[in-house]
Amino acid sequence: MYEENIRALQQTIQTDGVIRNIAYHRLPDGTLDIDGNKKIWNNALAGFTVTPLWEKGAPGFDGRDPLQTQPSIIFVPAPDGASNPPRGTVIVAHGGGFELRTGCEGMNVAWYFHQAGFNTAILTYRLKPYTRFDAIADMQRAIRLLRAKKEELHISDAIAVMGFSAGGMLSGNCATHYDAGSPEAEDPVERFSCRPDACVIGYGAFSMTAFPGPLFAPRPTKEQLEENVYLSIERNLTPDTPPFFIWQTNEDDPRIGMTLAWELQCTGVPFELHCFPDGAHGLALADGHNDLATKIPHLMHWAELCAEWLRDQGV
């Protein structure tokens, strides 16, 4: 069943226009067509075997946005099928500012790491008007679900979370907010840990506190301050935090990644940081098949380095 997702993903990738235009589909007045973006993504999902994260529906999913489907994953097995011993899985989270979805940071990246020998899972998480906390709950559930289905999927417990821009922020949040599962939970999926074994952030190590807003911006409330601290990756590190792979470009302000790397070093958490000289925000694999139609050969090396790093982490 899941092997069919390999063929569906390859076919989707080959239909380059669908993926490239998914994020920046615009209305005649030039504004982003957010509803159109969601429709394109939903149509793309129709060719896959999609696994909902909750069989009976996600908690709090109330249909407030009829163009958002139930949060889900598309599981894509490694190219050689059932390996022995079983391998880990890379969950791939697209960007889009928690408002829309980018195909190049989701499906294209998942295809690359599938070809590199990994099991991959493309995450469809909740966007606005749902909250960042709903998106975190979705990725946490995806981690638990993969571990709960490891016998069926013939995978190991090793899970890496990988995201870009907003998806990178989401991945970092799930690498710093997790639990070991609840052994007595009525829902068997909730008995599994949601702690990832590795975290990959592509140009998304944003902080809600290290780089505050304009000097004369309205004073945040106590609740907003507490939320900002919770969502700031570097403010929630512990010695138990999993290893990080971070890549940025100097053109996209490397202080973002450097700030997180500094705090990881101070906390004693292993990390690898790459700051490439050129490249705008949102380049995904930087292979030309992205929303900006940009190819930067030197920047493309991040994916090869990352694949090697993931193998070293046991994924």
C-alpha cells in the first residue's frame, strides 16, 4: 500500500509546475491566493495514501477553515523497501508562515531524502486560523503515530523532524517540547514518546525573544510574553534536547541560526551549523525546483551533508 506513495510522489515531483507554484499562486491583484494554495495542496494529496494523525479526528479540529483537511502524514518507505534492520524516518514539514503550504519544502525534500535511503513522512499540519500550538500537537502526534505503527511500517523508533522556515520553527519546537508518552492512555498512540531523535532546521531557527519587534511596537501582554518564550527554541533547551542540524544563508541573516547554535553549545547539545554565503529565503533544495526557480550549486550541498549527518545520528 505505502509503496504506491513512492510512485505517486515521483509523479508529483515530475509535474514540476504543481509543486513550484503551490506557494506563490496569486490573485489578479497580485496578492497571495491562500485559498487557492490550499486547494492545490489538497489536490496533490489526492494521489497518495494519506494517514490521518487521529482516526477520529484531531482534537480541536472544528472545520473553522473548510479548506484545511485533517492533519495527516504521507508515509513514503525507503527505496529498497523493508530493510533489515529497520531504518528510521524523517518527518518533513513545509514552510509558508503557518498560513500557506510550500510544495518544494515538503514533497521535493521528501523525495530527495527518500532517494538518499530514508523512510520519509510528509506532514500536513494545521495552519491559521488554528494556532502554533495546534501545529505542534500535529507534529508531536505524527512522531507518536510512526512509533505506534513501526511493526506495520517496518521502521525503527528513530525519528528525525525536518522543517523549513515555519516548518523549521515547528520542528525546533517539537525538539524542545516533548514527553515520554502516557502508559495508561486510553489512546494507544498516546503511550509512545514524542521526543524526536534529531532535528533539522532549514532557515527557520527563528526566535520570538532574541530578535524582538520594533522598538516602539505595542507592549506585549504577560500572556504574549510567556507564549513567545515557549515558542523560542533557544529558550527551551536542556541537556536532553536531541541533536540539531542547522543551515542558513548569510543573505537570509545567519544570526538566526547562530543564536540557536550558541545556546546549543552552552547547553551541551550536539549540533552542526552551516552558513552558506548566498541564497534567499525559501530555496529548499536550492536545485532550481523551488518557488523562486533558483539553483545555487554550492548551497545544494546542504542536503548531502544532512543525509550523512542523519545516518550518523542513527536515523
